[in-house]
Amino acid sequence: MNQNLKNVVGNRHPMLLAAAEQIFGAGGKKLRPVIVFLVAHCTAQRAGFKELTDKHRRLAEITEMIHTASLVHDDVLDECDIRRGKKTINSMYGTRVAVLAGDFLFAQSSWFLANLDNLEVIKLISQVIADFANGEISQAASLFDTDITLEQYLDKSFYKTASLIAASCRSAAVFSDSPVEVKEAMYNYGKHLGLAFQVVDDILDFTQSTEQLGKPQGQDLASGNLTAPAIFALRKSPELLDIISSEFVEDGSMERALQLVRENGGIEEARLLARQQADLALAALECLPEGPSRRSLRLMVDYVLERIY
């Protein structure tokens, strides 16, 4: 899969080829294609398939391509210099090349998607690309908005993180000729796993050091992006509301805001939210046959949660 991803770009342009090498050679856990393969194995086993199809394998590649394209664009929007311990495309080649590289990966993934010749999967994955933009726009429109609700936060988190995992899980079930109830269960597994993943990421922004995060602690809050810990703490702290509303104009206000989030139970309530989403993901696995792949899908949920304990 890794080699196929590098071959996607081909030799059309040396700079784009160098960008692709940087993107796909920068490591990363490849969690999304791993999840696709595990769901594919489980649903194929349920349907009596002896092995995965080429379409299952191509789906895993498409999923990683779309995820990587979104990261390239995210780094441009956030002006990030480091990703996965290496320089980002925008820091090496400039914003123009980074935007074009991201666009190229989205276009290539769409081309491969069309060649899978499955309208249901095309609709599912195409919606994901629109969801990415929707999530970024929703986030930009709600910066420093202390009236943001938990439902709005979860919607935004779905668009930015969970949509791709949910759609790719369901698509894997589609290629295993699964019945509707199994396809829906796999979508729910991906959705709730993705939401748990995003909530955990948002908790770490408050609990890990700058060295652990690779970026300043509380960067989301400082930029006005209010996530689960802050939303929960805002319900109990008028002082936190005032600080955020003033956009941290006073010296020391950022440090005080982080302290208030912790003191008002924001971290604990966000952990409970992550656990709730994780339990919903686990419940969705009940329709799958027991075996190594199902156990791995359960362990994937544990893996997501263990980072906050």
C-alpha cells in the first residue's frame, strides 16, 4: 500500500514527486487504512469470502490519500511547519505548491474512487471531501463563540475527523456484499470511533506538554477553537467566559483559562464523552463474527482511549 501511494503521483513533475515523497515518506500510523483492512476482513469472513478483494485494498489506499490531502491543506490553513516530525510541504515548497499537492491528491483519490465502479461507495466517499470543507468553515465561523453547544462541537468533529472513518468502514462492508444492517453498523463503528478520537485529541491539547504535543499547549483555545473541555468548563465558570470573550487580551489570561478548564471539570467531562463514544463504537461490532480482526477492532477503541489515562 505504501509503495502504491508513492506511485500515485508518477513522474509528471519533479517538485510534485518530491512533495509526494515527503508526504507519504513522513511516517504516520496509517490508522485509517488499518481500520479499513480490519473491517474488510470481518465483513468478508461474515459473507464467506476467503480473502480480500482488490477493491478492499484500493479503498484503503484511497482513504489514506484523502486523509493525507486534508492534512496538507490543514497545514496551509494553520501555517504549520512540522508534521509527523518532518517539515511540511508548505514550509519546504511554499503555500502554492502545498495547495496544489493537496488538490492533486484529492483529484487522484476521486479518480481511483470512480474506477471502483460502485455508486454507493462513490457517494459515501465523495461526501467526505465536502465534509472536510464544511468542518473547516464551521470551525472558522465559531471562533471565540462561547455560545457553541456540545451538539455543534460534535457536528464539527464529525465533519473534520469521523466522516472519513465512518464512510470508509461502510464502504469496506459494501465490498464484502454485506446486508444493510451490517453496513449501517460499520458506519456507526467508524463514526463513534472517529468522534472518540477527536475528543481525545482535544483533551490532550490541555493535558500534554508542549514537548509531547509538538505545538504550544492550549493552541486550540488560544486560537478561539472551543473544544469539549472548554465547552464543559464554560457551563460552570463565568470567569472563563469573560476571558475567552475578550480573546485573551490581558497578560496571563491564557494560563488562567487553562487552569479554569481543569478546575471546573472540563477534562473529566470530556473523558466521559470520549468513553461514551467509544462504547457506542464497541456496540456496533456485535454483528461481526468473533476472530482476530474483531478483537483488533475492539483493541483499536482501547488504543484511542488509552492516550488520556
